[in-house]
Amino acid sequence: MTGDQRRMSIDGENVQLPISPKALAVHDPSKFNQGGQINSSVFAGDRDTMQNGAAEAVICNSKKLQDAMQEIGLKIKHHEDNIKFLKAQKNILDDSILDTQVALGRYQSASEPGSQNNESSNRRNEEEIIEQILKHDKSAAGIYCQLKTHHGPQVTHLPLLKDVIGIVALLGKVDDDNLSRLLSDYLGLETMLAVVCKTPDGIKALETYDKEGFINKSSGLYALGASIGRALDARFVVICLGNLRPYEGAFIADDPQRRLALMKPRLPNGETPPGFLGFAVNMINIDSANLYCATSTGHGLRETLFYKLFSRLQVYKTRTEMLQALTVITHGAISLDGGIIKSNGVFALGYSEVEVKFPKSSGRSNLPENYFDTESRLKELKWKRDRFLEDLHREQTLLDHAKFNFEIKKQEFVKFLAHSSSFATPVITRVCLVRICMLSQR
């Protein structure tokens, strides 16, 4: 370094800047020429000092803008890496879904013809339950079933019903007809006819209100019922899966029906009460379509809907055995000979006819044992892919926002350099412009 110059490094490039001269003393004779006038070099020194300070200010402010752009650039790279990872995982899931679908098709084509009889019997049994529901012609369940009967799966495409999963009575099956009647009796007709939605938006679509708070019968399910000649004129229950607190425990290992691993009741001596058969929530058979990922959070109907309805309801062989186990019954119990305990201290006596009950299971077809596992795995894979698609959309939105912010900072940088060009040396300006290009290419 010379006596009147020093070097400054800007992004790796050495730039020479003049050293500020010491302040001048006006009484110093050396500052005056022979005519007594101040030497012009004094003014030149002052100009150098001003330019030197302005250059340093330009460097400082440009450094701040560069740092801001670099920080945004790192965010852009982070989101781009996330998108790359999510796309790779989605591609893997797509391949797995395709392979699983091929395997299911092979199982179905290889199944024995006898399974068709079971399916036919199951279908007839379900049709009988639907006929019972249709007798409640002015109910929400009756309107839904009539639409489903006439329009089939297309009913789910109606904007009003796209969030509806179905009716409680049709979302599960029971192996024993007597048990089906008892479980339906325990829940009651109003609950058996309840409409099940996925999210609160489904409830809002079914019923709307005017400014005075009265029901608007020209919209929602009321208008839909009127359009098919079924006027809805009674209260109806709607269950929203998204608002239910799901079961948070474990599942029975290797169980294709994903039954809940509930702790069995124990008497003071550590033994299970005589006559205890199990928990009602695990005695419901659920179709594969709703067995897994019925909600956006990945929960099936067993751990949401049926766990809410039955909780830890116990099932016993006889009323006598049920009453002997009162000390370990916490959430109610039923017995196969008709006994019902709603809760501690609340008993249901007498007998009632059950009009609407759960359909009877026709048993499994002669498909391979791992068919249901494969079917459940396919549902899980599709659910995971949907979650990856949601993450991809979110990351893309964040990436676009970061790029937008980067362009704003870039424009601010260019305007700043243009405004400061009279103070900055050509070398500094050139280095800053090169820096902008490097950041833009990242």
C-alpha cells in the first residue's frame, strides 16, 4: 500500500480508494500560493474527501441490499429443493399405486365364482335396509337414499352432497343379525338415520339461514328434497368427522379391519368378566372404501365415527353376566339377550322394534387373505399422494412469492445504483452489477 492509497476488497475484487487527507489548517502558509490565494489543491482535497465518503455510503447500502437479496435467494433454493424432493416422492408413490392396482385386478380376476353369490346376498340385504330408510320419506336420510337409488355414485358429484359420506346405518355391517338389532337399538333411530359429512363445509351446504336466522327452505337439502317430492320438515342429525376427536391408541396387529387395540375390562382378581365378548366398536365391519383415510387427516370410520358412537361399549352374552360386571363397565354395555346399559346407573328396560339396523355381513369372498391388506395399502398410498400434492402446491406458492420478492429487491438495487452512480467509481458500480447477475442466476 502506498502513502496516499489503500486497497478495499469488494466481493473478491481489489479496488483502490484514495485515503482521506488530514484536515487543513487555514493558517498553514503552505496552503497559499505566492499571490496569497488558497491553493486550488485544497479544494481538490475537499472534493476527494466528499467523494470518498459518498463511495463508502454506496458500498454500505449496496451491501445491505445484496445481503437481503442473498437471503431471499437462499429461500428460493430451499423451496426449489423441497419441490424436487416432493416430486420424486410423488413419482415413487404413483409407481406403487399402479403396481398395487394391477395386483388387485389380478386377485379379482382369479377369485372363485362363488363369491358373486355372497356379493349378491350382501347387496340384497343392504337394499332391504335402504327400503326401511325410504319409509321415512320426509327425513334427510330418506332424501339421500332416494337420490342414491336413482343416481348411484353420481350423487356424490352434486355440489350439495359432495362432502357427504353416507348414512350411519349404511356405513357399517354386522355379522350377526341379533347383534345388529341390539347395536341399532342402543344408538336409536335418530342416530341411525344421521347424515355423515367429512368437514364443517358439508354441514353449511345442507342447511342455510336468512338474515333473521330462520331456515332458508329454498336452498340446501330442503330445496333438494322438494325437487324430488320429499319435503324435509323435521330435525335431522348430522355428524361431522372433522370435528370428532379420533381414537389415539394402537390398532390390533395384522388385522385387515384395523380394529382398535382396546384394553379389556379386568375384575379385581385380574380376570376378564365372564361372558365378555368384546367391544361394540370392533364388531362393526367397514367397507374398504371407508376403512382407511376417510378424513383428510388419515383417520378411518372406525376410529372416528364408530368410536364416537360406541366408545368402549362392552358386549356380553347374557344380561346376568353383564350385571355381574357392573364395576368394570365404564361406557355402557349390551347383552345378546337384550340387556342395555346406556351408562353408569342408566338402564334401558323393555323391548322395542328396530326398523333401521346395520346390514348383515355376507362374509368374505374367496379372495386371497392378503387382498384386504393390499386394498388398504392402496388407500393409504393414495392418501399419501394427496398429501404430497398439497405440500407441492404449498411449496410452489412459497417459491413464487420468494421470486416475486427477489425481483422487487433487484429493482431496488438497480435504482439505487443508478441514483448513486455520480458518487460511486466505475469499478464499484461494475462490481455491484456483476453481483446482481450472480444472485439472479442462483
